[in-house]
Amino acid sequence: MIIKEEFLSRLRKIFDLNLYEAKVWTALLSRGVSTAGELSSISDVPRSRTYDILESLEKKGFIVMKIGKPIKFVALKPEEVVERVKRNLVVNAQEKSKRLEKLRGDEVLTELNSLFSSGVKFVEPSDLSGSLRGRQNMYNHLDMMLRSAEKTVTIVTTAEGINRKLEILAPALERAKKRGVAVRIAAPINADNLKIAKDLSKVAEVRDLSGFGLNARFTIVDSEEIMFMLLDDKTVHPNYDVAVWLSTDYFAKALEQIFEVAWRDFTPLSKFSPGKQK
């Protein structure tokens, strides 16, 4: 049986299978019911590995084992496999989440924090920096910064970016406000994102920067940490977006002082009126 490599590659990505699993599964789908020996010949997978592969596919819910001699395996309808994979993903995610939650009061986390704290002592402040690729990674790191904020958060973003901020960062911003953190958000406000801006104004002071020629995306936390997005979100695909993270109070304070001058001239959301932007 000849299966195109491109098709096998797609199956592996979609269903999280290795190459042998994808080959044996498609071979069984083409037969409906088959023995391990037959599947080894059809799929060109070594016989010594075929039983392990079939056992793995059975555990994942792709196939069932038929009782009797010789042992045979039965393929399930692909639609059923999709549903089983979805259910398994949810269950596994919930189990992993529970294990991670239990770590909060565990000695393992205490030990890990101890290792991190002792390691940071030997790191130069200028070395606490890094690059982040992909918008999801960027927002994961930004969420971490917001969760650790103690005093202030300053966010400058684009008209499209303010929509993403509410969708992804709203819980972290709400918790920051409850901790007494002062949050400021500056972005071009228009008729399309006005409702989003009003929702964000419940957890932050929002101002319109339209008309000032400022097209930038950055966040400053506690005048100590900065995340600066390097590309225009209108022209870059989310997977290829890039940001730089810096932990430096010297640069953070300098950038925040420059921002303060502009912030005074930005239009408070309470005075914003569509069609009257600067």
C-alpha cells in the first residue's frame, strides 16, 4: 500500500502520531480488520515494532483488538477516532492542570524557586533579556509579567492590538487591579474598538493616542521590565511576530519618563468622541 508522505505528515501533526503509528493506522483503515503480520507487510513497518505500535494505537483509541486466534485488530471510523482524540486531549489537559496546581504548595516548587533565586544572584541585570517568537509565546510572557506586577503597568498598543489585549489578558489585568496595580493603556481608539476600550476601562485607565503618529507596541511593568514588539502587527503573521523582553530598571524608567510626557496629551476615554480624533 502506497501512502503519500505529505498525507502521512499531515496525519502525524493532526493526531500527534509518530511515523510508524501513522503507517500502521492507515494500513488497518485500508483493510478494516487485519493481523499484526499482515499490517507489517502492508505498512512496511518492522514486524518487531508492529505489536508495540498497535498497542499504542489501541490505548489512544484509534483501534480495538479482536478477541480470538490469531489476534486481529479492527479499525474504527475516522469520525469516532476524532471524537476520542478530542476527549482524550481534554482529559489529559485536565489531569496535567491538576498536577501543576498541586505543585503550588509542594516542596518540589519550593526547591525549584530556591534554585532559580540562587542562580539569579550570579546573573548580570543586562543578561536578563530574551527574544520571543510567535504571538502566543509573547502573550504568555506578557501574562506572566502582569501576574507579577506590584505597582504599575503601562501598555501601548495598536488599534487591533487593544482587541487582543482584552481577549487574552483581561483576567490578568483584573487581578492586577484588585492588587492595587495602576494600569494604563494607550492605543488608537476608533468606532471599531470603542466598545473594547470601554470594557478595558473597567480595569485600566485608557487613553486615545490617535493623531500623535505613534505606532508602537510595548509594555512596562513596575518601571523594571519591558516587552517591546519589533514588528508591525498589520503586516506580520502571528506565528512570526517577534518581541524582546528586558529586565532593566534603568531603561524601563527612561522609557516610562518619555511616555509620561505624551500621556498627558492623549485623550481620556471619557472625553473621546468618534470623528473628533486629533
